[in-house]
Amino acid sequence: MMSFCAAGIAFGQVEVGECILWAIALIFLELSRRQILFTN
């Protein structure tokens, strides 16, 4: 995912802010998934 971001930014196809938002969303998803695993 991050390599896709880096390539997109390098070629000017992806905004940096867009990538940051994606990264934050993925981190939140991962954290919530781990929290669900821990609580069950």
C-alpha cells in the first residue's frame, strides 16, 4: 500500500494528503481489529 502511495506521489497521480488519510484509516482499522481480538 505504501509503495503504491510512493509511486503515485512520484508520478504526481496521488496527493500526499490523500496518502496520509489512507495510512491513518488503515492504522485505525488494524488497531480496532486487534482490539476486537483482545477483548474476545
